Amino acid sequence: RKGNVVITGASSGLGLATAKALAESGRWNVVMACRDFLKAEKAAKSVGMPKDNYTIMHLDLASLDSVRQFIGNFRRSGMPLDVLVCNAAVYFPTAGEPTYTADGFEMSVGVNHLGHFFLARELIDDMVRSDYHSRRLIIVGSITGNTNTLAGNIPPKAYLGDLRGLSGGLKETAGSPMIDGGKFDGAKAYKDSKVCNMLMMQEFHRRFHEETGITFASLYPGCIATTGLFREHIGLFRTLFPPFQKYITKGFVSEEDAGKRLAQVVDDPSLTKSGVYWSWNKHSASFENQLSEEASDAQKARKVWDLSEKLVGLA
Ligand code: NDP
């Protein structure tokens, strides 16, 4: 049978390119889990995805209720869940003030980490029941959360500290919207959320891999300087960033090629190792990359897991 893969945020950028690559392979039914149904429909049509190979389902990661509804709808569809790709993200580098999810969490960490954590934590049970030959949970990471890289050292750097803001639920009223309890900084909140994504991938691996056989993986697909992620950035940045990445840092990757990389992590029989953070070298060959000290801190991972379970109502 065809595999069923759920991809969050498949209405643009990396998620859409991955959905297209997998749908075109003919081996997958792609469930595009998107906050804007019509946009997703138009996007799928505009890139020519074969219509028998995808389904669109509503999912707004900025609301735990919406995540619950998505899970209910997915289960009612009767499809087994073989692969889950946590890809959606928001990034507010120029915001002066934080915004909040329906449950009152600062938006970047609320969507990128907590929404996905709740979704993945619940859907693990579904993946356990699937009889597919290679079940995988993939959480998209980023170089920007990795302070052991050049890009990860551009301030403000990711830093989760003692998690005091997270334990207060990322609410201004309970202390701070930032995980480390500091002053709001949109760029840092995004990087912190990506560190959480990479920590959670490893914690899932430690808790579930041996018992379930599921592969847990993260990746840095390269700098896709053209995606909507940079839509909130100032105009000059948006004009200069793609050529900067292309010609100066040479980290630039097209949306299509980045989509093929993520599709490999979903589908390639040679990428089944669990607990790995994949990257690609300049010849586009995949390799197991190292994470920064904080992004591989097992003790911190456990604490983030426990606090996150409390915040999303699982503990
Ligand atoms: P895009 O902004 O193009 O895509 C983000 C997707 O997330 C969109 O489909 C968006 O939906 C969706 N989304 C945002 N908020 C929500 C929500 N509340 N509920 C459901 N979906 C939501 O960015 P990219 O394709 O660049 O980003 C994809 C992933 O790649 C992210 O995890 C990002 O961190 C990662 N990444 C990107 C890099 C880059 O250089 N671009 C580098 C490294 C990692 P909508 O279409 O409705 O806006």
C-alpha cells in the first residue's frame, strides 16, 4: 500500500516542496495539515500535485483545541499513520511585542514547539499501530538554534537557561514570554523554539525508539532564503538575504531541493537511523551532523518534555 504521511505547514515553502516530491513519487498519500484550507488547496494545484495522492486537513497549531480536532478528524478518516513531519513554523524577527496562541503561550514557541509537541505526543500511539515497514517522526530543526555553528552565533543566540519562562507558561503575566525568562525578542524566541524541536526529537528517541521501532529524526535542510518564513522581515533584508546566501555563505538551497532533502528523510531506505540530526554537504550528500551543547543536553530535554507535557495538559 501507499504510505500515509502527515506534513504540517504544507501550504508553502519547505512543507509544500516536500509534499509535492512525495506525492509525485506515487508511493505516498500526503496529508497536508494546514491552518488555511483554501491556501493549501491552491498551493497543491499550483505546483501540480497529482490529486489522488494528497488530502488536506485543517490544523492550526496555535490552538490546542484545533490540534485535538485534527487528531479526531485524522483518526475518523481510518488512515493508518506511517510518518509525521512537524514542519510548520512562524518567525517574528521584527516584532516589538509578543503575540499569543489561543492557550496563551508566546506564539513562536507555542506554534513551533508546543503545538507540535502535543500533536506528536498524541499521534505516537497511532504510529505504533501502523504496520508500515518504516515509521518515522521527523521534526524540522535549524542551524540557527545551534550555537556550535557560524549562523547559530549571530545574536541574539538561542538560550533556554533554567526554563523559568517555560514553567510559567510563556505568559507575560506569569513572568516572561521567553523560555529563559528574559525580555521578549522575536528572533530569539524562534531560535529557542528550534532548540526545543531538536531536544524533543532526541527525547522521543530515548523514550520510544527501542520499544516501538519508530525512527526519530531532525534535519537542517539548508538555508531556503526564499520562503515565507522571512515574510515578517524588513524589505531590505528580504531583497538582500537570498543573494547573500547564494553567493557569500553558499548555504542557499532552492525550495525544490530542500523539499527533496526532507522527502529523503521521510522515504529513503538508507536514512532509517533514529536520533539523528541530518544535514547535507556541498555535494548534496546527507550526513549525521553534530548538535550544539544545549541542543544535545539530555537533562534539559527531559525538563523541557516534562514542562511541555504540563502546559499542553498531558501530565
Ligand atoms: P514558510 O513560512 O514558507 O512555511 C511555514 C508553514 O507553516 C506555512 O505553511 C504556514 O502556513 C505554516 N504555519 C504557520 N503557522 C501555523 C499554524 N499556527 N498552524 C499550522 N500551520 C502554520 O517557511 P519555511 O518553509 O521556510 O519553514 C518550514 C520549516 O523549515 C520550519 O520548521 C523552519 O523553521 C524550517 N527551516 C527553514 C529554513 C529557511 O531557510 N527557510 C532554514 C532551516 C529551517 P501558511 O501558509 O498558512 O502561512
